[in-house]
Amino acid sequence: MAKPKVAFFDFAGCEGDQLQVANLEEELLDLLGQVEVVSFREVMKEHSDNYDIAFIEGSCTRLQDEERLKQIRKTAKLVVAIGSCATIGGINSLRNDKDLDDVRKTVYGEDARLFDSYAARPIDAVIPVDAYVHGCPITKDEFLSVVKSLLLGKKPDIPTYPVCVECKKNENVCAFERGQYCVGPVTRAGCNSCCVNEGTICWGCRGLVDNPNENSEKEVLIKYGLTVDDAINKFKLYFGWQERKR
Amino acid sequence: MRVISKEDFAEFVNALIKDKSLNVIGVKAKGDKFAFGPLESASELRLDYDVTLLPPKKYFFPQRETLVTYDVTTGFAVPKAEEVKPLVIIGVHPYDIVALLHMDEIFKETKSDPYYFEKRNASIIIGINIQNMSKYCFAPQMGCAVIDYGYDLMLTDLGNRYAINIGHAKGEELLNKYAKNVTTALARDIQLVGQKKREILNMSKQKFDFSPELIPELLSKTYEKSGFWEKHSEKCLACGSCVLVCPTCYCFDVKDSTDLSLERGERIRTWDGCLLEDFAKIASGENFRPTRPTRYRHRYFKKGKYLYDRFGFISCVGCGRCSSNCLPDIANPVKLFNDMYHETKSLGVEITPAAEPSVEIQTEGNIDYVPKLATIVKKVSMTANETLFEIKLDDGSELGHKPGQFVEVSVFGIGEAPISVSSSPTKKGTFELCVRKLGNVTTKLHTLKEGDKVGIRGPFGNGFDYEFLKGKDLLFVAGGLGIAPLRSLFNYVLDNREKYGRVILLYGCKEPRELLFSEEMLALAKRDDVEFKPTVNWCPENEVWTGNIGVITTLIPQVSFDPESTYAVVCGPPIMYKFVIHDLKDRNLPDDHIILSLERRMKCGVGKCGHCQINQIYVCKDGPVFNYSKIKGVPEAL
């Protein structure tokens, strides 16, 4: 059987997720035994518009992007969103509750009129997405796990439970107990609680779980000492688009 | 009782660590908290700890454990055994020791879990009497704060020395081999230990307003109490922290992880929890405990009622980990039960201890998690989404099932799913599975070809009591895929036709193109010893249907039967049971003449993983076949 052809695309984002793929090191060769990469501008010059699986990084932030996304959807058999910007709107969505003209002026100054822009959104707000690799950035392990699932014809195993589950299994001291403020209790797991393992907090980069108890989490944040505004900001960092949709 | 100075105790621990044939674990600091971990020196030990983050069960039932390895070319195998070094765990509090004894009973019920006992049997437990108690701990109230059993050695801190109670010969041997200057305790030390133990019983800051032996009965009176569970779980984050840190929680999930060859991989068991959203969800998307209050309630019932009824113990040792790990502070059993007690009392309800349950624990042999290799010998597509697979075990053995039992089917790289056997045991050499394309396993199964390999575990479950049904009139009621398990009994009855009375089959599906076993159904219509009535919910214009149109219950008035001699055997989608049972009862069929086969998420098949639980019942083991009279009072059943 011919190896599936794989292409990478980027929209508004830092390309950090593709960097994670490029950094697969020893697993990269095993992976290339299963797929043929036909387009990946971070690591190769060649490009082909003939592909089976499209990995898309970045958010959709302007109308012109939609056309490009629709074209990718038409060509690819499977579309996979990789990284927070693509899966949940990511930190790009932070700007969505600000005045867009102000944002453009801040970023582009006098040339703002040259740069079109609209509310940042995840890929699935524009085209249907078949699979997600969450995270900011994605982890190599989960990327490989999703790719293996797709190659085997299996629905990728993305947890519906929050990061606390992994934190407990890893026997971490709860971030709240360390005097920190964490949104792990409402954030989708799958990262093996990597940030909390290292002594920091969960920022929520994998997005909200399907049915988060947001009020309870905000109450917890305030109970442990955050102001109401800070608690709301905690949610905005990564959950902006999802919260707006809910 | 013995006594050892603290210096000599440290030497003893260091001597254990030095012996590389042992794996020495102890309580160490982790930030401001404590955790069991491998010891490098006795100086790391913190025997003054209050509670550890995780209980020591992680050494016997680890967070992640390979049950089976697989290779497309060679099949399934037990993972290559790592050498199991005897584990010496130092500093276990009494409540955690009681919890291990609970786990022992749970993991050996019906069949023993070999992975658990391999490690557990090779362990030596050195306990320590509590010196500092976590503010959430209520072990004294649960009778688990001081114990006289369950340990190999039990230490009590007496200032410059430890008193040592010897609980088991293994402990004494350890002392003899590795410890120096161990003396026999003097009267004052024995007295001091007694005093310390009495002090421990008064250390808890948590207080029940009633005797905890009332818990099972209190729960029974509160199951359907309007608003109670909603109120208490309103802030529940469904994060699972309370169950993941619990020393007596044992539910698990099993997942396949394939390497990049896509041909080899591992089947891994991981901790799971009944508070998590998808815990009771099945492949069709049906979730049997979809809301936070229902899952929150299940946790308390499992601990305080279901396990009590099955094993005779309340499966809570009062360690307080659930409370201390719950951010919204709603997981404190003492708070909850006190509230339950006062609310119940305020209604003027008398609460007396429940009658002691009659506990009958049987255990025989080990669980085999390794599937047998089998071959798909025939594949017949029946509808767009359903296929009949004929399967032969590669070792030439018979499946040996009873009608109504199920098997766990493994598809390489994907996982395992429970599928009921559709063929009668009278069919020899092979067996049949009628499979709907729904989840990962069944979808992949549909892409396999004749000659391809699968894995089979089982048969599991109780099956239909086909002996008891002999001489009775049988009314089969099948909705959709419900015909799959019923067919195993139906065909058995046809093969032994003279032994049974009247045989009636009512079979309904959504539309004619979804009719399963259509050729067999055509043949049935021609038999005069079977009454067969099919129905469809609707018939699209371009299809032909001469039978009944309407839901399955519209067939019930069309058959006459004698309620005295008739037994109804019912299987279908969850929604169907209520209506069918109602209409059968309307026809005066007694409750105990209604036999049901139920579907749940039967993940392990052996009554351990917890996913298929309906209140106190394990569908995989106690079912999937139930007499309606026995489960009509089980609220989650229908």
C-alpha cells in the first residue's frame, strides 16, 4: 500500500508545533517509514498539492485565510488541527474582545490599513476537522499517537477529563497548595500534566474539557486569593474562543 | 513486642537499602507534602508525616501497567516479566494497611488478578502508628487508625526508640536478618504503646454526628432524595481527584498503544475513576451516568453500600485524601454523611443499622487478560452497518459458551470490545458474532477479511438459564441488534425444539433494510413450530414490506400467550425495555417471567474495572442476563 502523503500548513501562529514535529529526532525516521511528507516548509523546499493528510497549525484570522482552508479541505482526505491556535483559537483569540482597529494599529502602526483582520478563530470554525492535536506547543508523544491512530483507522484517544487526573497520577503537589493558580481542573488532559510536573501551573493551552464546571473553577480561583478580574483573565488566556461559543 | 533504638533502626533501614535484592520504599518529603518513594538512605524517611499524596497501592496496582503485548505476526502474550524484587514499604499508616486488605479482597474476588498479587505477595509492610494526623483524617471513626493485623511489622515512636509489633513471620525474619540490638519490650514500653494508640483515637478533627455503621442504611434512604445529590455536587469539577487519590479505588481503563511499526504494541491498564465524564459511556454514545450528581452519588454508594453489600466492609478507611484534594471542598465524606444524617432525621425517619450482609466471596484461579488468537473464517455482510463474523479459535478448542454470554474481541492495534455471541453452543467448531460498526474496535473489525486474525477472551457473563427454561413457552422480544444475543438462545431452542413449549419471536427494527438474519427469518416464517412476527418502525417508499409497521410493542397485543407458562426473553436498545416490560405486565406476565439481557461498558469482563456497574451489579459478571424481578428495584438498570 502506498504511504499516505502528508502536508503541513500554517496560519496565524508561531510555527512552534511544526517545530515539535521537526524535532522528533529518532522517531522521525520511523514515522517516515509510514508516511511520505510532501510539504513542510520548516524542513524542506519541495511542495506538492497532492496530499492525503493535512496538518494545519495556526488560527484563521482573516477572510482570505478561509479560501485557503477550504482548498486544503477539498484536497485532503483528513484534516488535523495541530496546536492551540488551530484547535481552540489559542492566544490569538485574546484580541477578540478588543477593538480590532486598535489592535491593528498597535501591531502595524501606520500600515494598519494594509492588513486585513477579523476575530481569530480555530480551524473548525471554518472547515470540518477530523482530528486534533492539542497543546501550546503540541507534545511529540501526542502527535505520534494521533498519527498512529489515523494510520490504523482509529479515532484518536483524546481525554475528555481534566488535567487533574494526570496530576494526581503523577503525584504532584497541587499547584493551589503551592500558592499558585491553575486552570487544570477545567482543562482537557492529554499532556501528562507536563507543566505542573515541572513546578508551574496549567495555563489551559489544551482548551476546556467538553463539560467544564467553569463557575466552580472561578470560585476556587477566587477562594484561593485571585481577584474576580484575574480569575476572568485566567480563562481568557486560552479559553476565549471556547467561552464565547458556549 | 520488641524495641529498637532510633540509631539502630536507621542502621536496619540502611542495611535493607544496601541489599540490592530488595526494593526499599519509604515515606519522604515532597515539597510541603509527603509521598512514598524509593529510599536511598534512612535519613530520607519522614515517619512523622501526616498523610502521603498517593496511597501505597500504587506499588501493587500502578498508575500504568502493561497487561498484554501484541504483535500482528505472533499474537498476544504476557509481557516479558521484569524480575519482581521483594518490596519493603516502610512507614505505612494503619488506615492504608486496611485499604490494602480491602484491595486484596477486591482483586481476588471470583478470579485473582495476577498482576496485583505478583507484587503484593512479594511485599513486606512495615507500618507506623500515626504521629501527626491530617486535619481531614477520620480513620479513628472508621476503625482504621490503629490495627492489630495486616502488617509484617508495626512501629510506634517512643521518643528515642521504636516499639515494634511483629505481625507476620516475614517481618520477624527481616528483623533477625538486618537489625541489630533488638530487645524485648519492657512493661513500660508496652504500656506506652497502649497509651499512644489511645491518643491516636482522639486525634481526629473530623467528627461524625452518628455511628458510621449507619452509613449503608443512611445511603439507602437517600438514593432518590430530591435535590440532595444535586446540592452537594453543584461545585463538582468532575476532575476525579477524590477517586484517584483514594486508597480503596480500583477502577481502571484498558487501552492499546501501538508503536510506529503499527504492528506491535502494548495493552495498558491505567487508573480510571467513576467521577469522570465518560466512565459509563458505551460505543453507541449512550452514557449511563451522564451527569455530575449521578456520578458523585455513585462514588458514595460504591464505598458505603455496594461494596459493603458485596464484601461486608465500608470501603472507606478515613484517610481524608479525597477531602484534602478536592478544590471546591465538596468531597469530605464526614460533612456529606453528617448532612445526610441530619436531613434524614429531620424527616422523622428512623435509622437503624442495616442487617449484616451475607457475604459469599468465591475465588478460583487467575484472570487471564491475554486473548487467544482466532481467525475470521467467514464474514457475511448483513446490513450497511452490521456484519456476521464466524470465528474459529486457532488452538482448535471450542469457545464453550452458554447462550447469552459474551466475549471480548481484540483487534490488533485498536483495542478490545465486548460482543455477545450470536450462535448457539450446539454449533460446533466455530462461533458467530453479529457486530455493528460503532466504536473503534467494531469499525476496524469491519475492515478485516476472512483469514484475518483477532483475539478472543471469554466467554464471560452468566448467560441464559436454558435448562430452567425447558418445558416453558418462550416469547422472544428483540429490538434491532438485540437479536444478536437472543439468537444464541433461540437457535439453541430450535436445535432442541422438543424440549421447549411454544416459541414466539417478536422482532423489530427501524426499517426493512436494517433487518438482521433476513434469510433465517424467511425460513422461520415457513416453520409451523415457531410463531414469528417482525415489525419495522417505518418503511421508506422505495422498499417493500408486508409485515407489521410500528414499534416493537405494537406486536405484543398480536400474540396470545399463557402468562403462567410463558417466559419472555427481551433484548434491545436501552430505551426499549421500559415499554416492553410495561406491555408484558399489562398482559399479566409475572415479573419473574421476564428475562432481560442488558448492555453496558464491559471493559475487563471479569468484574474488576468498574465500567459496567449498574448500582451494585456488575453486568459482566452478575449479568448480562437478569431476571426482571431481581433488578426492577435497581434504579440504574432500566
